[in-house]
Amino acid sequence: MKRILLSLAVIAVVATVAVGATRSYFSDTETSTGNTFTAGTIDIAIDGSNPWIQKYSIGDLKPGETGNISFDIQNVGQNPVNVSKNLSSFENTGGELQDYPCSALGTDAKTSSEPECVAETAFGHRIDEVQSKIIYDLSVKVYADSASTTPIWWQAIYIDADGKSLTDIYGANGDQYVALGMIPVGGHMMVTQSYHFATSTENEYQGDTLSFNITIKADQMPQGDNGMTTVALENKVKGQDNIWNIVQGDEVEGTLSYKNQGPKFDFTFTGKVKTTGSYDLIYVGSTNNYPGVGSVLLGTGSFTAGNDGTLSGSIDVGGNITNGKIWLVPSSSYSGGLMVSWPDSDILFETGLINYTQN
């Protein structure tokens, strides 16, 4: 009897499973077709040329004199870009201007003139490193669009008083880049450069010619969970025409790494300050809204002069950031969302604008 009851139970279970397998419910299916992913563009033009074919020539430059090269970089792509500049492929041609014979340097040696021959004879060899005698001046102005006549951001990166030569800045082999800043979509950047022939230049450089390449690189601002972009912060002093000059030659500086997208503004900051104390990292608002309404405190920390200090966080900044600025300021100078004092020498200012999308 028990075996019969057990068999009936098994049959009942199987019947139940069979009913469950054949039973159906009301349903609906929707299909979206023709979906696409399209790669965005990173593209710049210079003085309206794309590709850039302009060549520049500064001739008859003598010690104490200055040559100028300026150009306009347009962001013609679909995304904001961080732009940097490089001078490379330094090639010196010495003494062909007049082909003055200088037998002291070799049977067939030529120089530009007798003074150059005499000067180089004293050294016992040719001296043609003109890039070491060109003192560099570099400044930029960024405009929101092609119709704008007032820049939204500007700074002097190098000034003549810094005394930095092309070799100092770009390296002996021209393998170093200088960050110029960010250009928004549809915006443009005016780049102004002065090439000052050092007054200390002597006769061994007479008639010498320096040729080089100018490279402008536009990089996308990384986005996504793992994408981080960076912007440098520097101490600055106000110069002529209200242009802020980066203070060169010290270690007072910082680097902000941040995500361009996300529900919160994720960041890490590392930097060195001039004066020991408590500092606030702040988003100061848009380019037309200096610390006041719209500024956001990102973090506060103690920094020791000469040592690296760090701050990090994930902050709700209340919306998107378009062409914004990040500063590190002494905590005593920032209160209630306002700058209450301006200790310029202790502030680290932005060297490029930032964009962030809250999603």
C-alpha cells in the first residue's frame, strides 16, 4: 500500500511540473532597431588652416631685439580639448650668410663674418646653439566662440623676466610640451609668443640660423568611470594688462585629477604650498563669476610648505561645470562661499579651464 501511495505522489509531482512547463502568460515585446555609436571628433585648425601649413621667418635678429609669432587655434571638433605646444627638431646652420673663410676652424670652414671667425677661433670650434640664446615669452587668451571679442580666460605662461630659453623650456632635443589650456567647443585660443635674442649674445652667433618645428597637440578630456583628466594649478602674479603670470622656478604648484562625468565631482589633488596652514580647494564658479555666488567648497586640508599635500573627494557641485576654475586658497581667505581676503602669493590658480557633466 505504501508503495502505491508513493507512486501516486511521484505521478502528481510530474503532473505538476508538466502543467508548469506548458502554462503561459500575457506578454509584449518591443525592439529598437537601427541603434548606432558614433565616435566624436577632436580637431583643431590654426589661423583657419587645417592642416596647418604656415611657415614663419624672423630675420636679421640682433642681441636685444625681439621677433614675434602669433596664431589662433580654433576648436573645430565636437569636444572640448586640452591644448599643448612643442618646439622640436632644432637645426642650426652657422656661417653661411657670407661664407667668410675661417681657416682656424678647418680648411673649408666658413663663417658669416670676420667677427664670428675670430670669436669661434677663441673657442676652438663652431658655436651654433642659437636656441640657448632665445628668451621666450608665451601668453594665451581663450574665447568662447568665433564671435567673441572678450576673452573668457587668459594667462601668461612665460614672460621675458623669467629668462627661460627655448632649450630650458622645450629641452635640448625639443621633447617637452607646454600646456596652453582648454578650448571649449566652437571656441578659439590666441597664442602670442616673443622670441627675444638675449643681450648677452656675442659674436660667435653672428649670422647663425635656427630652424625648428612648431607642434600644437589637442587632447580629448577623458570621460567615463576610469577616465581622469588633469589640470595644473600654479601660483601667479598680476602683470601688465591684468594678465596673470605663472611664477616660474619654484615648486609651489599642484595637480588636480578629476572625472568629467558622473553623479558627483570625483577628484584627487596633490600640491605644494608656499605657507604652512589650512587650505580650501574650491570650484570658484564660471569664468564670469569669481568666488561668490556659485562657488563650491570641495575639500579642506592641512598643508606644510615644501611638502606634498593631498585632498580627495566626491562632491555634488549642484550641476554641470562649463569653463570653470579650480583654486587652492588659504582657509582664512574663504568664508561663506566668498573670498574675504586675497593673499595672492598663497593661492594656487588654475592654468586651464575645466568641464564637468553631472549625470
